[in-house]
Amino acid sequence: MLRLVLRKIVNNKWLVLCLLIGSVLAVAVVSSIPIYSSGMLQRMLVKDFETTQEETNIHPATYEFVSSWSNLNVLEDRINLFEYYDSKIKDDMSKNIPMSILTDFTLLETSNFLSVDIRGWDLYLEEVAKEMMFPTTRLNRINIYGMTNLENNVKVISGRMYEKEPIESINSITGKTEFMYEVIVSSEVMKRNNYVLNGEYAIIEAKNDVEYLDKFKIVGVVEMQEDKSSYYTFDSYGLYMDADVFYSDFIKTEEYSLDTTNWYYAYNYYELSLTETKDILTQYDENGTWIVNNHGYMKHRMSFAPILQDYMDRASRLSGLLILLVIPVILMISFYVSMIAQLIMEQEKNEIAMLESRGASRKQIFKIYFYESLLIGAISFVAGIISAIFLCRLLGASNGFMEFVNRAQMDINLSWEAILYGFICALFFIIMMVFPAIKASKFTIVQYKQGKDIISKKPFWQKLYLDIILLAVALWALNNYNTFKDSIGLSGDGQIDYLIFFAVTFFILGLSLVIMRIYPLLINLLFKSTKRFMSPPMYAAFTYVGRGGSMKQFIMIFLILALGVGIFNANSARTINENLVDIVKHQYATDVSITLSNWIVDENGELVQEEGSEVIAKDLLKFEKIKSSELIDTATKVAKYKTLIKKYSTYGGATLSSTLIGITPEDYGRVVWTRDDLLTVHINFYLNLMASYPDGVIISSFTANELGVNPGDFLSIEVPDIDNIIEAPILAIVDNWPGYNPYTGYDFATNRTVTNDDVSFGFVVMHYDLLLSNAGDIDYMIWMKKSDGVLDSEINSFLSENEITISSGEYADFEVSEQKKDPMVLGMNGMLTLDFIVTMIICGAGFIIFWILSIRQRVLQFGIFRAMGLSKKELIHIIFWEQLLISAVAIVLGIVIGGISSDVFVPLFELISAQSGRLIGFKVFSFREDYYRIYIIVAAMLIIGISTIGRFITHIKMDQAVKLGED
């Protein structure tokens, strides 16, 4: 049986190879989803940890346990519970986290004590004896700490490290044995308590005590090592000593009471894997349960637990999104595999019929094709999993749609989830390959010969009206979304309606099937009306196409689906990226925005703020220097203030909190970014209006509605920061403005800037000179438009070289780059890029293999044409017209339907965009270069197809046709 299967594969090696290519690509695409999403989130998880550590200088992967013993008054109970907790944490809880421990410590703290300089002890005793109300002896509040691993994490800046063992001595007055412990402190403690290095201090329990508990000698002042500063912080009131001595001599005695204990662990987050996040969170919950069940004297906090929970949610959403994005491609590949499988069956029906006529049972025939499919499926599974790893490495370098950068290699780990995805996909395609064999195994030799005379049958999808059903489902889903999008689309947890993305494929496929239902009718109508004018090749081509046939319709549907899906993927990716860029550019409104700093370092090294007319002059020089730089195309001053506005001459009327924007129209128009569809007319119209009437203002439609004003009405504008009221007429009312966020404004009640998704805020745009004339000196930002090709780093270098200090800066290009690093965006770009490439490969392979096999099946027909007197040139003309009527029409329809589906369904990606279209309207984009890529691929397909077919036809010999006719 195996030999027979292998022989069949060799005989149909090109068809099997095409079948194998489709199956491998399908398995690779599906298996890459969990691998790619995991690798992408792993990269972003580590990046987030790094960013957090850079911004806060606090290690972000820590686990702390804090226990308070203040309610345990019995020493034995306190010691026993401490040792019980200590053992559980060190041997179990801290080690169950699947990351190596970078550093750890245990910090034991006593309750608060008073300290007295031992040199003033006698004076202190006299004051206590006299019961002085205002003693002159200074008493300092202090805590005593014992901290493990302290010696390895601090550096001595003055003095030395302590000796662990205490110094024993005999008190000359009481005759008692007493101990003096060496301690170290921070410089902050030295300053606050007026301690001196090598000073000795007595610890007393309460004011007016006449005996001290112990003596301490400060032998060193230390600070944290720079590379360990993110792990530790020094308490500002603490004396630090050896932890073992502290525990044995202090905690186990009645004189001192253990107040709190802190167990601290810092982990190497580079070793953290997203596959382990669930186990970590489970362990965290189990630790909490154990604490509650064991007296509950402890609290624990895992600093990275919220991050892990967030990333688990994001991983789930990303995987779901990537599955949605590959649905059209998987369906298209399914179409491809089904087409190739049917072509194989068409070629082998004669052989199947011969086997059955010679005694082979249907079960035996089915087994042959089942084993063949199983072998192809197994090879596809293994090759697909391997290919998925390479695909993920390629996608890891994507920075946009069909854009790749030299980025650090993404961690790729083959998970059981990826293997399961690949297995399910391979199993699905095995079933698809076996299904045509079930039908073909039923043919007898007589049925086969009879079937050859049947020109065409009505396809099953026409009988079932599958085209109408698919279109109806797609349009219902679209209408359902438009009607109830707030409830079925993007819910609070970011889940997306899956039916919407199935609807895209249903729409493309349904529309193509509808066209295929009426296309033969149109061809026949055209043929009947023009056949008298047709040449023989043209006549033959129209006759062939007009007779229909499932395989001719199959290739047309396949091409329409492939090209439609490819265009939809391209436009989807472009829309996501461009809307993301537009949102950022709208928020920043220009390339670079900076605020000059007037803080300088004076002669004493202190940071002071400059004031007066000299500062204004200096700032003007800085502005002119920036504006004249070759790096800057143009620059302008923009002022922003919080303001209260109301309708002029309205006493007790509504007052509205708004944002006041002061601009110079001419320069502002050169530097600002805006999208054409954000305003009813171009922004230059409003800028020209303000330039002509500099005393007027432009306000938001929200402001106009709230105050009940119209163009021509006057507003009273109060600017608290400059203590002045400006009266100005309204020039125009607009819905939007560059840099304006309707959900962010100033709340005068709380005196802070607030963001509220349910509350809108207004704005008023004023001429900069009008604001300046009413306020005198005002604060402003400098907006800059960079020259072509200039980087943000070059701008910063220019500012530094010219000693232009800034207090704040915003860089639109940098923010765009950061937004593109979001795993959801990277995932969509990578997967849509992969979808586009796979779609084009499958489209080209399917087209070429179909036409080659189709022509091979028509050798007899072309031989008869040659025998009737048609030349080889005329045969090629027949092929040309057939390609025109089938392939070219399908290609044009695929491009048109792809564009229509993009216009209809791409707006659904608004659900998963960063701002969900709230700041600016969601706009569908398409790039010419994407269509050019498709045109080049299509042209290459047609050239290769026609040239291959033409070469095949020119080599047809008459004796081959005669032999086929005899058969």
C-alpha cells in the first residue's frame, strides 16, 4: 500500500507539491499565532520592566513580606511566630517564583527609642533629678535595625564598617556588665540628630529614665552602592547593626521588642516567561491564603503581580486578535487546497474507475487516498511548525506593514499551544484532501465515461443559494454592529465581536459567488450579440467560457477571494498605522514643542530662577536662534492658559472652563499639523480670518452650545494666571482643533487638570498679539517643524550646543515610535504582513497550476483545433481570450471587491485602535504602493501563465491528439 501511495505521489509530484505548499503555509500561519504573540509580549514585558526601573530607579520585580508584632506581647509567642514565618518565607514562598533572586534581605526593626549622647549623661541625670520642665539635654528618637547582607550593598563614605561582636565593659558606677554595639548610619541621620562619627550614645526606653539599656557607637557613615540603589532605601532615623547579633541580643530579650520585620526579594525579570505568569499568580494567591490561615500577622506584596495580570489579559486579547486576522487567509488557503485536491481527483478519476472495474473495493480505494492525505498532512505539520519559527523571526523585525527594521531578535519558544494549533490545522486539511476522494471512489468506469460527456452541472452552492446566505450573514453582522456597536463591539475588557471578522470573508466570498452566478449569463449574452463579428479564436474562447463549468468558476472565485483578502489586509494595516500616527500628531500638533527654562545655577551652586527684562531678551534671542537653524523649517510661539469664559454683558450667565490657545496665524499655519477632514474647511481659512481680524477668537462647538453663542457675539474671557479679562468677538465655531483633546480640561474647583471620558471641555483660539497686549509678559511654548530628514536627537544636540535649556519637551516622532512598539500594533502589523505575503504566494501558485493542468486536460481539444486548420498562433489567441475572460476579469473583480470590503469593514478596526476614534474621526487609508505590489504580482502571474501555456501548446503533436482520441 505504501509503495502504491508513493508511486501516486511521484506521478503527480507537481500537484502534490502545490498541495503541500498550501498545507505547510496554513499550518505555519496558524502555529505562528501563539509563538509570535508570546514572543512579542515577552519582549514588551521586559521592556516595560526596564522602563519602569529607569524612570523610578526602583527594581520592578520584587516580593515583600511585612509582619507587625505590636499585638503580640508575650516574648515566646513573638519569637516562635517570627521563626515560623521566617522559615516558610525563605524555604518556600520566595523560592517558588521561577526567577533567580538577584538580592534579598531581612530587616528587623525595634520599636522607637530615645538616644542620649553619653558625654552628656551626667547632665541628663541632674536634669531628671531636678524634674526640669525644659531640659537642655537633647533627646533623639531612633529605631534600631538589624539587616542581612547589608555589608555587601553599601559603601562607607566616612569611618568604617561595624564589628559584629559588642564591646564588653564594667560600669564604674553600678558595677554591672554592659555592652556597647557598633553601628552605622546614613548621612541623613547624622545631620538630623547632630550625631558625630565615633560618638557614643545611650538608648533609653522613655523620657526621665535613669538607666540606659545599651550603648551604641557610630563607627561609619554609609550610602547605598550605586548599582544597588534600586533595591534598598535607608531609613532616615535608623541605627544599623549586624542582623545576627541584633536578633540574639535584642529580639530574644525583654528589654527590646520586635516591632516589624520585612523580608525583601528582588528577582531577575529577564528570566521571566509569560508561560509561567499563571503559575506565579497562583502561587501569590496561595501564599495569601496561607498567611490568612496562619495567624494573619503578615502582609505580602508582589510588585509585578498587576503587570503579570495585565499581560495575561493582553496575551489573550492579542492571540484572539491574531486568530481573527488570519481567518480570511485560512479560508482562502482552504479554497486553494480544495481546488488542488479536486484537480488531482479529476486527473485520477480514470485510474479510480479502472481500479474499481478490476475488483478493488471502495474502501481500498479510499484507503489509498487517505494514506496519501495522511502522509501529506504529517509532512505539512512538521514543516509548518518549523516554518512558523522562521516566520516569527521575520515578523519580529516588522515595524509596520511590509516594513522591516534591524531590531534585536525576538525570543521564540515553541509551546504546546503552537503544536496544538498546528495539529488541528493539519487535521483540518487532511479532511479537506480526503473529502474529494470519497466522492471520486464512487465512480465506476461507465459513470466516468458518461461523466466526460457532461459539459457542466449546476454547482452545489448555487443550488443551496450559499452566495445569498453568505452575503446576508455579512450584511446582518455589519448592520448589527452599526446598530449596537457599544454593546457588541469593544466591551470593557477589550473583547471583540468575532462574527464581524468572519463577515469580511463572507462578504468577499458571497459577492464573488453572486457575480459567478450571473457571469456566464453575461458572457452568453455578449457572445450572442457579437458572435458574427468574432474571429475563430475569439469564438472558441467565448464558447468555452460561456459553457460555464465548476473548475472555471472555481479559479475565478479563488482569484477574487485571494486578491480581495490581500487588498483588505493591506488597507487594514495601513489604516491602523495611519490612524495611530494621526492621533499622536493631533495630540502634539507639531513635530517638536519645547518650553524654555529660566532656571540657572548661581555662583554658590544653587538653582535659582531668573526674572526681569533680561530674561525676556534672552528668550527672544534663543527663539530667533532656533528659528534660524537649518534643522528647523519654521518655528512659532504658542501660549496655552486655563481660562473662564462667558457671553459678554451677561450677568450671572453660564461660565465655562476652557483652554485658551494663543497663536500667530501666519507662522502657526506653517508649523501645525492637521488632517483635511478634521474641519469643515481647511485650517488656513480660519487662520486667514484671524489674521484679518486679530481682535476676534475661534471657539469650539461645545463652547458655543454651552454658552448659547453664535459667530459675531462677544465673549468675556478671564485668564486667572495673568489676572485680566479680554473681550473679543467670535469669528468662527469649529468642532476640532490641532492639539485639542475634548476630554481633558482644567477643573477650577480642584485646581488641577483632569481627564474625563464622559465630560467635554471647550477651547478658545486667540491671536498671540491680542493676548500679549492684554497680559504683558506671558509664558509660551515654542512649536517647531523639523526640516526633512532631521532626527529628534539632532534637535536636542542643537539645543545643548547653544546652551538652550528647556523645562519640558514633546517630540511627536518619538511618541509615534513608542506607540508602534505596542504589542497589539506590532502583532497586527506582523500578522497582516504575513497574511499579505502568504495570500500573494497562494494566489500566484494557484493561478499557474490551475491553468497548466487545465490546458493539459485539453490536449485532445487543441489537437482537434490543429487538425481543423487552426495555426499555433491562433491557439495562443484562444488562450489569450480565455485568460482575458476568466483571469483578467477575476483579477479586476478581486481588486474592486477588495476595495469595497475595505471601505465597508476596515472601519471596524476603530474598535481596537488606541483612542477608538474619540479624538479624531477614524479614516480608511489605502497606499498606492500596496496596489503596485499586487499589480506586479498579477502581471508576473499572467506572463508566467501565458508563456508556460503557450510553450505547452506549441509542443502539442498531432499523434498525441490521435492517441488521446483513441483512448
